[in-house]
Amino acid sequence: MNNTSILEVAVGVILQNDNVLLAWRDAALHQGGRYEFSGGKIENGETPVQALTRELWEELTIQVSDHRPFLTLTYCYPEKTVRLYVFLVTRFSGIPTGQTGQALTWVNRHDLWHYPLPSANVAIVRALQLPSIYRISPSLASNTALLQALELLNLTNLPKSSLWYCRQPHLSVKTQFLIVEWLHQHRTDVKVMLRQSVFKAFIAEDLGDDTFWATLNYGIHLTHDDLFTTEKINRDRPERCYIAACHDIATIERANALGVDALTISPVLPTASHSDVLPLGWQQFAALAQHSNVPVYALGGLIPQHVDLAQSFGAYGVAGIQAFL
């Protein structure tokens, strides 16, 4: 049975390029005999940031100089409940050195699935697979021939390990499936995001066999309506991610309750496609982003070069359509 109290922990995901620092956790400790992200218990009177900087100094003798919130999660073990305040640490001084003799190793973030970590860290690993840019396909007006559709969508030029939302509401279900099938055949590194209704239509029309769905690198994009009609998300494959489209506190809180892996907040700036919608602006975006427990993508009127600006307002990255091809 869980204790009524919650153990609050500050966690530092130390990220250099695409590599993350892991430490070996002593087998005698709770969830020991595994790798872990460095950090520790938040003491009375400490903020999560204060605990982060203290713990990383005590454990690794490094001084944090650049960090930002990554996600907040609560996990119930049989014997206790923990709340993790997870930060991305991208700059620090000093050379990480295990002060209790713990072994340290740098691991590519895409290889983290191969390393045993405490159970509560699975959500962190899923979030670390996310690139800083979430690409959304432009809508094609009709059932364009497959090769022409692929050329227009520029799939072959996607950077490695891209996150790509196949948003083609005007195409037939079968044509959308052909695009996903082509991507699966040629770019297994790219995670294709499918609108939940489209995914259900693929299954209903018996498109793709069991092997196809078992090996496809895909995730689910939840629209506003999906958020309030979905009771539970499917975690049969831990590497599958769920991203929710949010516009206000109500949708963000619903996304938090469902346990999605990331969300978009829009529109940040004016857009030609939604010229009648009042943009949030950066300050209001930042205020909304603070309510999210997971990484946030800024969406609406942005270009890839806005990543640094968006991150300064609390975003993990940026999302977009035309400028991101």
C-alpha cells in the first residue's frame, strides 16, 4: 500500500548534444541495481531548482549554469509514491565525477531503451526521444497520386529521428495509409504521428497486418475533441508517444490527467491559416506552459529558428507546417 506522503525529488537530465549522463544506482537502494538520472530528495524549505543544484554538486561536483523544466510526474511504487521534478541541464562547469563511487556513462538519448532504469523513469525516457522540432504535414487538397504526394510532403528530406505529424484530412484513408506505409519502408527512424481518428480508421478498414503495426515507428496525436473523449491512453508499447493539441488551461489540465508525453500550445503568433484567431503572444504562452507537466511545443506562426526564443519562454521546442519542410 502507498504511503499517504509523497517523496519529492529533483532530477537532472544532463544533456550534451544527443548524449545523456547516467549513473549506476547501488543495488542496496530502492530500485537499485539500475542506471539512473542524477538528483535527489528535495529538503524542507528547498525549491526544486535549489535541490537540483545542490544534489548535482554533491553527487557529481558540477555547477549547473543552464537548466529548464522538462516534466513533472508522479509515480506510485508499491511501497511509496514519488513526485519527480525533472530538469534538462544543458550547461554546467566541472567534470562529472561520482562522489560515492558510482559509475557514470554517457548514452545517446535514442539508446536509453536498452538501459535498465527505475520504473518511474520510463516517462522521462519517452520524453527524451522528442526532437526540438515537431513537423506537421501541409494539407493536400485532394487524393493526389502517391508519388506526387510524397514529393510535396518532402518526406525524404526529413532530418534523422524526426517527429512528423501526418495530417491529411482531405485525403482518403487508404491514401493516407499509403503515405505511412511508404515512410515505414524508407524512413524507419522517423516517428510518424497519426491523428487518433485516422489510426482507428486504419484498423477498422483492416489496413496493415499485425507485423506492420508491431514494427511501425508511430505515435498518436490527440485533438481537442480526442482529449475529452479518450478515457485512457494505451501504453502497450512504452516507446509510443502521445501528443495533445492544447489552447487553454482546461485542455492542458486534461492532457496532464491523461498522461500524454508532450503537447502543443497554439497559436503563439498570427497565422495565415487561422487569421480570425487572436494569437496568444509569448507572455501568455509562457503562462500556459507552466501548467503543463510535460514538454511543450510552441505552435502558430513560427519558424525553426524560433527554437531558442521559444525555449526562453518555457517551451521544449517549436512546431509548424510550411516553414518546417
